[in-house]
Amino acid sequence: MASDADLVAQIETLGAKLGEARTSIAARFIGQQKVVDLTLTALICGGHAVLIGLPGLGKTMLVDTLSTVMGLNGNRIQFTPDLMPADILGSEVLETADDGARNFRFIEGPIFCQLLMADEINRASPRTQSALLQAMQEKEVTIAGQHRPLGVPFHVLATQNPIEQEGTYPLPEAQLDRFLVQIDVPYPDRDTEKDILIATTGVEEAQSQAVFTAQELLDAQTLLRRMPVGDNIVEMILDLVRACRPDDETAPDAIRQSVSWGPGPRAAQALMLTVRAAALLDGRLAPSAEDVRAMAVPVLEHRMALSFAARARGESIQGIINATADQITSVPAAA
């Protein structure tokens, strides 16, 4: 059928373009392919991501590089304890004209962009963090009673330092749920660190090139939602998300005994999108059970919490999610 053939051709073309984007990103952000793929996944799914890693691992460079490669207008906000909501959203100022007339003029804050880097987001107070809630969900902000649309597309890539917790504020659960994925940025391996050392201590550093435009990214996000997902994968996603809720009748004993609260419907929506992106980045036309298993931790980790007893026992949320995902994806889903 012509329509199916056109869809396949468009998906293959997008896959090739994403390959170019990965190559361009690798010119500056060396190695860490899984981190790059997860960040690209968030963008082509139309979502937001939180990157968690130690200082000096290239999180800021990655976001800056993505802004160039994806053709997006980017801004950066360094979150600090004294940051106020108006510092993010903008504010109205009273101006006096030459004839003495006075009028309010709105001055846009840095949130009015297409790619916002929220650096060390957990250093700001809950009041300031709440300024992002409407923006991340509705892609607009309400200031002085007026709805003001943000950039199209609009993405938030936030960073957190996992070790320096003095003077930080935990992100509200409602805000965490708005992040499509959580991306853990580990130390590079020895060979990658050697490549970084050589590439960044010379006279010149490599530069990334634009591969996408904002409109092409929007088209990619629409195309991604047209990718087919088999009924067995849909059932697998539902089984996994519901099994991670401790009060659900299908939850395994490990979830019931160790998890305080589990993921909501946004988790299933996020899995539905990210497994398509995982297949696309791997050069396939439809997602598989392996994609569900691979995306389980990035999608579910920040949407669940261990009980106090589980933390005392030294359990990890990643281990519990992986065990549950292995159990769900290794058994054929119900028809």
C-alpha cells in the first residue's frame, strides 16, 4: 500500500537524519552513547529530561550541543536558592512615555525559548521550581492574567548533582512526573576519557553542526507518533506500569514490600513514545520487548519511591524496576 510505503520511507529517512545528529553531537560530546540516545529520545518524543551526574561530566556541554544540532533557540538558567519565579518567567515594568503616559510592558524571561537548560534545578526553592510546572505541561505561562505561549517546540533539559545535597530542595513529585525520562550520566570509561583528554586540551576543539531545524524536529515528533506499535507491546507496557504500583493486584511481592508509591498514567504514555524512539535510533520500524526493557528504568525511576525499610535494606529502585521488567517482558503478554 502506498501510504504504508510512504510511512516506511519517512521513518527510514528520519532514522538516517538522527544518525547524522548523533555523529554531529559526538564531535563535541565524546562517548556516552546511551546518554546521547536518551537525550535525543526526549527531544524527538516532544518531552523533557532530567540529567543526573557528577560535576564535570559534560551535562552542560551536551545540552548546548543539542541546541546547535537540533536547530533550537536555547537559554540557560543557573538555579540558585535566591532565584525568584520572575527571574524565570519575566515580569511587567511600568514605563513612562515622553508625553507622561504610563504603561506596563512585559519583559520576557529566559523561559521564552525552545530549549531551556535548567542547571542544578534542585538548588531553587519549591516556589521557584513551581514556575516550571505550567510551562512543562501546557507549553505556556500565565502572567498578570494573560496566557503567553512559549517556543515551539519547547523542551526543558534539567541537571542535578547527586552528591552535593546541602542547600538543595527535592523536586515535587508532580514536577518529576513531567520529565519524560531521567538520564543518569556515569563516569566515562578509560578509552573515552583518553579521547576526551586529547580532544579538549589542544589548540582547537571540534564543533557540532546543525542537522535539524525546529520545524523538522516538530515533523519528526509527529512522525514518531505514527510509528506502529504491536498489541503485545501495548499490553506489555500496561502490565509493566501497573505492576510497579504497590497497591495494584498484579504487583509482585518485591514491589509491594519495597515501593512506597508507583507511576501514574504518564509513565505508560512515556513508555509508548520512548520505545518507538528506541526502535528508530536502532534502525527498526517498530518497537520490541527489548525496547520496553531498555526504557523501563529511564521512564520509571523518577516516578517511584522506595520505602524506608527498603532503603535500610540497601535496595535500589533500579534493581526492582529491572527485575519487574525482566519478569514482564520475558513472558508473552495477554492477547
